[in-house]
Amino acid sequence: MVIKKVYKMKTMIKNMRQFVAYFLVGGGATIVEWSCFWIFSNFIRIQYLVATALAFIVSTFANWLLGRLFAFKDEAKNTNIIKEMLSIYLVSVIGLGLNLAIMYVMVDCFTINAMISKIVATGLVFFYNYFVRKLLIYR
């Protein structure tokens, strides 16, 4: 009984550490995404939905790399790197769809500033990304 409780506690602590690490990794990827979005949409003047997609592609790579190195390093040791990266990008297509849908609704339907909409969309899609990686890719 005591051993079972200790194991549960260790698992809970590991999951909390992993979530905090992913949150920090996500923060780094978010900076990459927002910077790319701002550059694409404001500096290069790419349409906001295209800028969203391009920024998302770049930040997904940053998120994968940082997540592999810091948040899911134990789980990533035994995975094929090509299969892992393909899984991340395939799953991220859904995240991109969510991101684009949120952006479209906020910008076109509610006329909210694109950068503010981007921040909201990123925050919402963060949780989707974490749980898919945790429950499907690095189980």
C-alpha cells in the first residue's frame, strides 16, 4: 500500500515537472511563433492567415526540438527521430487548424487585432499540444 502511494506520488511529481518544462519550452516556441507572425504580417506584409501558418510551422519545429531536449527527454530516448518529428507535425496540423479557426473568428468576425488574436489562439492551442504529446506521442 505504501509502495503504491510512493509510486503514485513520484509519478505525479514527474508529470508536474514535465508540464512545467513543457510550459517553459512552449514559452520559447511561443516567442518564436509570435516573432515570426509579427515579422511576416507587419514587416513582410503577408496576409494574417498565411502568416499564422508560416509562424506555426517554424514554432512547431522549435517546440519539437526544445520539447525533445527538455520536457520529454526520457521518453524521446527510445523513439525514432524521423517518426517522432512526423508525428509532431501530423498532430500539429490539427493544432494549426484550431489556430487558424480561432484567428479567423477573432479577426474577421469580431474585428479583434490580429496580434491579440494570435496571442489568444496560441494560449488555447498550447493545452491541446501538451496533451497530445503526453498522451499519444511520448506515452
